[in-house]
Amino acid sequence: MKANNVTRMLDQRKIPYTVFELPAEKLGAVETAQYLGISPALVYKTIVVTRLEKGKPILAVVPGDHEVDLKALANAVGEKKLALPTEREAEKLSGLQAGGISPLALINRGFQVIIDQTAQSITEIYISGGQRGLNIRLAPAALASLVNARFAAISR
């Protein structure tokens, strides 16, 4: 298993998790689910969402088979309007490659993290480990407490 900053941090904080190595090319959440032989509803993707006013982007963590509902997300964070950047802009804003963007790799970088409330009814979710080819399964509550996230209905 490849260790990276994310797995080292999880070990340090004694958070139970399981690592899955995937092909290094960019896989979407649905392809990741197919590769792992699990439901896409268990693989959560991290979507970078920008504010129209100043302020750090938001990381919306939603099930692989859902889309971010920008209106619901705007309500959850108290913004009038939000926008989806291009993949290239998302990579620039996060400093991570698409397919490897993860709130776990962006702790203490000032991103507001909102996890779709569907995660609260699942014991473990799969999320990117901060680089392509690395996926981590952990409890949603552990993720939320690590990245200081709130749960809200933000997908459709």
C-alpha cells in the first residue's frame, strides 16, 4: 500500500480506514464503484464549487451517482449563488489533480466542506485519498470531524 500524507494523518489520529489502490488514470466515482464492485451510492466524489463573492471555494462531497444541487448548497452555506469551475480551474484552486481531489488532502487549507446528508445513513463511504489511484473507505462521521464538515441535503 502506498502511504501518503492522508494515510499518515489517518494513522496518526488513529482513525480506522481501508485503502484501495485503483488504476492511476482519472476514474470518476461511478467507474471507481465498478472497479471496486460496489454501488456508486457508496463512492463519494468531491466537487470544487466557487463563490461569486470573495472567499475560498467549497468542497461538496456527494454520492457518485448524484449531482451537486448548487441551489441547495448555496442555501447550506448562506450564499446567493455558486458556480462550478471547469476541471482545470478546480485543479488550480485545489492544487490537486481531478480524480484525486479530496477534503482529506485539503485539511487546514480554508475550504468549507459540506457532505451530502445521505452519507449519514451509511456506515462507511469511499472517498479519494488525495491522489489518483488511491481510494479510502471510512466512516462519514470520522471524515466530517477530520475536515470540520457539515452534513446537508446538497445533491440530487
